[in-house]
Amino acid sequence: MSCPYANILGTPGEGVHAQRFLGIALNDTIATLVAALLTKWFFDVPLLYSILGWFVAGELLHYAFGVDTAFLKMIGIKPRSCS
């Protein structure tokens, strides 16, 4: 099964994804936190729920598109194979 959208937002470890902290893409983390803050601000969702929701959604999308992340490796989950 092919994954045509696996690198639609950039190749892991290159470009905007090159900045890392403890193996985690720093710019992706910052963007997720900004999205959580905006969600809290516009929809009055508790910040903790917003942060958790955005991080869970991000990991689910990475998994669905076949992109391996540091967190998925940490918890022992391998994204679906794209061949």
C-alpha cells in the first residue's frame, strides 16, 4: 500500500523538522502548543484537554500517514507499512 501523503508537510529530520529536542521535532511541538492555545482561546476549552487533544490527533495522523515519530518509537508502535 502506498503512502502518497507521508511527506506532504516535509521530510522527517530535514528542513523545518531538523530542529530536535530529545529526538522530538521542536517546531512541530511549538506549532501543536500554539494550536492548543488558540483552541483554548477561541473555544474556551481547558488548556490541558486542548494540549492532549492536539498531541493525540497529531500522533494519530502521523500513524495514519505512515510517518514514524519519536513518540511512536518510544511506545513501541510502528506506523503502517508504505511500500
